[in-house]
Amino acid sequence: MEMQLKIHTVTIEDLVPGDHFLRKLEKALDLSFVYEETRKLYSHRCGRPPIDPVVLVKYLLVGYLYGIPSERQIEQRIQTDVALRWYLGLDLFERVPDHSTISQLRRRKPSFRKVFRRLFETVVEQCVQAGLVSGRLVVTDSTHVKANASRASAHMIEAAGKPGAYWERLDAYEEEGLEELERRIPERKTGKKRRQKKRTKPVKGDSRYTRKWVSRTDPEAGHLNRPGNPQEPHYLSHETVDCEHGVILETTVTSGEVHDAVPYLRQLEHIHHHVIPIQPAAADAAYDLPLFHRVLREHNIRFYVRPMPRSAAVCGTRPNESFSYDPEKDSYTCPNGKELRLRNLTRSAGGLHWTGPISQTRTIVKLAPAKRNVSGAEGQK
């Protein structure tokens, strides 16, 4: 039996088709900024030669693009896929970086996360320059991502509550509202002796957690507790998308117990000032908070949101049309002819609300916006 052998002289460049997706990606996405971003993370005088940081970024990028769920599987896929080797700059017989390298990168260099944040911003910038982003309509929502941890591994801890952008803005508007009350109702002694300049502890209903469930396996995850969803350790991915071509403009990852409202203002203001001006914004009922209406109105952003259901005990039973508004006096007149002037500023987790005399509070309903809305409460009186 005669055996014939053939010798082929080829390069990895010859084995990747010219119209392959990764060739288009390599041409469109310039990752040279990674070297500057990671310059301070590497020692140039001692230690073994490091793996090229661009290779590490591409290593995880192809895992995301091809839906490969684990780093071990990414390593195996690169080992056998010529196109992936070409994209990472590895020759046919060159060793693929070990999957444990990525794990150690996360453990030893958490600041490397900034590189992926910069990568995201770079892609968004290129989409804006290519005309794929218009700002004519952006929508925001969150989706839960199950953490790789069991519910049995969770335990209760004491955690210091962080104010966040939402609560900081609400604190500022509360101070502004109390100062407005002093000017408009001088006989009401709301001066410094009766109130503090800053709130030192949360009001009832504020989502500033002091006790929360944390997984021993994955302490950064949070206990998701939402109707219709599994009550297990999760993450939340908060994303704002431009509807022109479905480009994600901003994303924030939080633990599962964080309310959707917490990162919302920071996301929209970052897009509006640093990415592209927003014209209208849309969201579901979870974002229907008075503070958001006020802040977006200040930025000249129209806000389309599904109304959050209010209980009859809060909103009352009378329709808005039964109250008449006098813009000169900035007061309402109830159906019984009684003039209702603002007397108090109350606060809840949903925002600030102007209220009348305590004896009339039960008869007051949510009305049309008043002439001056210091609290951002859209004229709730």
C-alpha cells in the first residue's frame, strides 16, 4: 500500500476569509487605547513578560460576542478556532492564555475594569460618529441576571447606606422647599431651630439599606425580591438604549436589591451632557417618580412614563377638575369653596409634596402641576 503526503505552505492569514466578521471588527474597533489605560498596572523592570493587555481584552470580548459562558470554554474555543486565533494575534501553534489568567486578573487588578468601561465608551463614540445614534428617543429599563450563587449561601449583614444621586438630589430639593416655606409663610417658624440643614437619617420608605442579604459565595450580588421573579442572588443591569438603531448608550450594573430609580438620573445626565442631547425619554412605571419629572424638565427632556398606580387613600376619590387653581395666589379652591394654601412640605421615598393644613389633608388629592414646584412633586397638594 502506497501512502502519499502533501506539504502545504499556508499562513493563518490565508485561513481567515476576507469577509469574516472578526476582520470587520478588527478594522472598525481600535483597541490601541488599552495600552495607555493599563500602563500603570504593569511593571516594566521585574517579573515575567506579561500577556499583551489587548489580547486579554479580546479574549473576553470574543466570549461575549459568541455567547461562550465560561472562561475555560473560551480558552478551548480559541485553541481550535483559527479565526479567533487570528483576531487575538496568536499563531497556529502559539499557546492560548490560560483561563485562570482572567480569574487572577479580576482578583489582583480590579482597576482593570476601567479598561472595559473605556471600551464601552469608545464603541458608543464610534456609533455616534457613524450616525447610528440620534437622541430622538431613549428608553431605560433593567434586567436581572442570576448570580452564580445559591440562596442557601446568603446571610444578613449590616451595610452602611450610600446616599446616591437620587437621594442627594432629593435632599437638595427638600432644603430648597423648606426655604421657600420660610419666605412664603413667615409666621410659620420653620427656621434653623426647628429643622436641620441636612437630613441625617433616612425617612420611612427610603430604600437606603442598612440590613441586607449577601451571598458568601458572591458578596457583590444582591437578593432580588420582586413579584414574579425568583428570590435568589442576582445582579441588575440598568441600560439606556437609543431607539434609532438599538445602541446601548449607558449601562450600570448593581446588586439585585437596588431600585431602578437609583442609577437613573446619573445615566440620563451623563448621556445628555457627554454623549448626545436627549429629546424625549421613556420608561415604565417604576421610574414614575416626581423627582425625575422635575429634573428632566430642567434639562428640557420630555418624559414619557407609564403612571405608577396610586392607592385611593393617597390620591383620594375626587377628580382633578373638581379643584380650581388661582395662579395669582398660588392656591386651590375645593368643591366646598374652601381655599387651600400650602402649609407643609412632606417627604416620602417617592418625592416631596406640598400639603395644606393638617385638618384638610385627607381631602386633598393629586392635582395638576402648580405654578411653582420646588419639590419636583408635579404639583401634589
